Amino acid sequence: MKILVVRFKQIGDAILSSVICKSLKETYPDAKVDYVLYDHVAPLFEHQDYLNKVISISKDEQKIHLNI
């Protein structure tokens, strides 16, 4: 199973949402849990054992992909 958690908020919201990632990994230990965050927040989560991959995106990249 692959799970992608996307969180385009600031540091506090990303920290609170990381609990969801940890809970998902505990509930589904064989799942691949990836977390998408803004690039200035992503380094906080790069070495968490409950995340398989941290994907960072800049605000400019988000605007391009969402056509904002």
C-alpha cells in the first residue's frame, strides 16, 4: 500500500500532521508513507523512521502545478 500525505501549511501544521503519518505507519506497517511539504519545512522530517520519503516543493512550484 502506498500513502501520500500532502501538507501545504507552515511548520506548526506540518508538525501536527506528522502524527497522522506516524499513526498510518503504525496501523499499516508495510505501507509506504510519503509526506509532501514546502521546501523550508521538509528538512524537519527527513530522518523520521515512520516516513519512507519526504518530498519538498517550493511555493512557486505549487503555483505552477495548480495554476494559481
